Amino acid sequence: MKRISRLILTFAMLFIVVLTTACESNKPITKTFVLKQEMVTITETITYIKSKDKIIKVTKVTDAKMILKSEEARKKVVNILNLSLANHQGINGLTATLDIQEDKYVQTVELDYENLDYEKAKQQIPGFEEVYGSNDLSMKNREAELIKQGFVEQK
């Protein structure tokens, strides 16, 4: 009788360990990558499911300084930024904000790949695949691509 109860207890504990491990592997994980250049800092935060190697969300923040010699040049840059923001509107799974200040701007683009209308984004945003990546949602591939571009993982 003691052996049977020990055997049952052992299997129960093993079952709990396996169940706990399986549940944790489907938990979303977040990694952040940063690219710093002379006047621009780009921060890309990626949320993914490790067991599936699948990206589910990307948030890209571009923080850029504007050193412009004239008010006319500043207005042109602001118009271009506003046009870019307009291109990012009305796409399911994509939200974009733009904060223009006196000497810099901060653009935030969030892509929810579980709800993203990828085809509309490709049509509406020039260079979408080059800037935000292709429809390949592999975290391993995206991480390698970011590192190749000069991004550094922030820990």
C-alpha cells in the first residue's frame, strides 16, 4: 500500500512539473533592442512566445533631434512627419503617435501582429517591410536582422 501511494505521489509531482513547464513556455517574453546614431535613437521592444518562435507585438520608438536653420525648414519636416503619421492611421493592429517638440520629435508605432492587417499596411505605408520587417514573425530571424542593422539588446 505504501508503494502505491508513493508511486501515485511521484506521478502527481511529475505531472505538476510538466504542466508548469508547458504553461510557462507559452508565456509572452519581451526583448528590447536599441540603435543609437548621431541624432536618432530607435528603440524596438518585441513581445514573443518563445516556444513557438512567434512575434506577437512590436513597439518601435524613434527619438530624433531636429537641428534646422530656418522656420521654413522646420515646417517642411513637420509636414513630412504628419504625412507619415497619416499613412499609419486606419490600419487594424497598428497604432501610431507623433510628439513634435521644439528641437526633437518622438514617433511611436505599435504593431499587434495578432490583429494586423498586413496587406493594407504594405499598401498604405511606403517601405513598410523594410522598416517594420516582413511577414516573417520568427523572433530568431528578427533578432538576427536587428543585430545585423546595428541594434544592441538592452538587458
